[in-house]
Amino acid sequence: MSHRPLATVSGLTIGDYLLWNWSLNGSHDVLALVSGLTLPPLAAALVWLIALTVVRLLGRATRRQPAHAGAEAGASTAKASTSRRAPKQSRAIARSRRAVRQAAASAAATRASSPATRTPQPVGTSPASPTASNSSQRAARSSGKLAA
């Protein structure tokens, strides 16, 4: 996570507060009104970003804590198994993503190679290939022999 938004909002909030305070003391009413109206949203955003940063830091600390506890207990095998598990999982994810990409590419190639408009064959006509018609004729003859 970048800390840039937190630094930017905190700088704007402090600057706006200083401008508001200076304009109130110097009798700059319009400037005091404008800076006073922008101060509450900036302060709310600053509080929100600070809370978000704290929660993320706590989440990161609790996520890392079990791995450090295993290493401190002297269980080097536990640490080695966790380091071996992550690459296997990432390899499996990579394999599944590769399979999805290949399937999508083959489907796109099939769509690209097929004609845009297909004309349906009339019912009862034989297929265009001679081998297919020969096999269907053989199948009809053999079923006729069986029935007779």
C-alpha cells in the first residue's frame, strides 16, 4: 500500500487548519469561511486513512506472526514446508490460467475459421463426405440384416 494518500491528505488538512486559523485572526472573513468549510471533510478523510492504515498494519502483523512463531520454536521443517507450499499453489494457479487462455484461444480460432453465416442442411440429405455416406449405408445394411 502506498502512503502517499495519507501524506497528501494530512498535509492538506494541516495546511487548511493553519490557513483557517490565520484568516480568523487576521479578519479575512471570506477566506476563513472557505477554509473552514473544507476543513471538516479533510479531517474526516484524514481520520479514515489513519484508521485504514492501522487496520492494514494489524492485519499484516497477524498474518506474519504464525510463521515467525514456528521459526522461533525451532521447527525449521514447518518454515520449509510453508515456503514449498506457496510455489506449488502458484504453479497450479498458473496452470489453470494457462488452460483457460488456451481454451479461449482455441474457441476464438474456431470462431474465426468458421464462416460467418452457416446454411443449415436440409433434413434427409446425406453428408457431403463420401466416407461418411458409406459408413451410414453400411450401418443401414447391417441393421437391415439384423432385422431380417
